[in-house]
Amino acid sequence: MGAKMDKIFQTYLQEGQMTISNLILHNYHSLGMDDSEFVLYLQIDSFIQKGEPFPAIEKIADKMGKSAAEVYQMLHRLIEKKLMEIKTISDEDGKKHDVYRFDLLLEKMLTKEQQREEVKFDAENKVSRDKVFSSIEVEFGRSLSPIELETINLWLGEDHYDPGLILLALREAVLNQAYSLKYIDRVLLSWERQHIKTAQDVQREKQKMRQRKQIDFSNNKQNQRRGDKPDIPLYHWSDSSQNGDDE
């Protein structure tokens, strides 16, 4: 029993393991593959990872428990869906070989992921933009005029001010009781000249200002303490002792 288990384990190790991106595993349906086509992709990729870039259809069919004709049809569907290619390449000796390539599948996957991220970004950005308009209306205590709406759209669309930065500029205006877009615009322009582009940049700059104020305050206190004490003259003690000896 032990020898048999050892042999099975050795076979298991010799077969090796393959890797697959979870991005493909979790999204192969959205790429247009059905379950059988996905298993076919896994079988071919398994051969490729073991150094066999163009396995015979019969070998694949045997692994899948299907006929060669069925595998051929699935291969043809993958090519039609632009998920796979058969390419001819030359080796180091100049000999030409056919290989299966799944570059198109990867490109399609990455394109889909990018589109998903863009949709997510647009949705989050829309929430931020809407918050800018609603926050200004709440703080001003009134609806915005068409000109004001256009000004805010320019901040977001043409000046590309970060929504969070505009909200911080609004806060500065409220703290100074300046309920106007002109004041907010001056704050934004001032920050732009200081190369402040995000809300995080504002927080960092404020932290630097607090540190500078603390240093200045500490220096002033030290100067005041020095000013409260009389100046101590600096004597050349060696010269003084010599004068006393001469007398």
C-alpha cells in the first residue's frame, strides 16, 4: 500500500501544476466562452506551460474525453470569437512551427477590465461633482444661478480642479464668511500657484504652516527670555589678571 501511494504521489509531482489568472477564471463567461471552451483553453494552456505550444488535437480530445471533431469545432469557435490564434513562428534553427496563442484573449480581458474601471471612476467622479454643487448650495443657503453653475463646471471640466479641493476652498470661504464664487476662485488660483492640486496637498501645506508657526513661536519666546536679562560683558580674564599684577 505504501509503495503504491508513493508511486501515485510521484506521478502527481511529475505531472506538475499550471497557473491561471483569477481575472480570466472569474470572467471567462463575459469574454464569450462557454464552460467547454474554457476547459479547452485550460487544456491547451496546460500543454503550453509544459513546453508543448501546439499539441495535437487528438491528445487534447483524449484529455477532455471528447472526439477530435468536437475539439476542432471548439477551436474554430475560439478563433471566430477572436480569443485564440494559430501562428507560425521560426525557431533558432530557422525551422517553422505552428503555435496556439491567446494574446487576443488577454487583450480582450484587459480591455474589459479597463472599461469596468472607467465606469467605476466615472460613477465615483459623478458623485464627487454632484457633491460640489450641492455643498455650495447648502453653504450659500440658496440655489445657484446659471452663471454660477457654469463657473463650477469650468472649474471641473476645463481647470480640472479636484472636487475635494473645491470643497476645501468652499470651507475657507465659509470660515471667512465670504459666500461668493469669486472668493473661492481666488483661493483655488492661490493654491494653483503653490502647485497645490489635491485636498491632500492642502492638508500637507497646512501641517507645514503649523510647524513653521511653532518654530517661530519658540524662537520668539527664547528671544524674549534673553531680552529680560541684562547683558553680561565679556571680559578677557587673562588681560585683567595681568593688569592686576602690574599694579
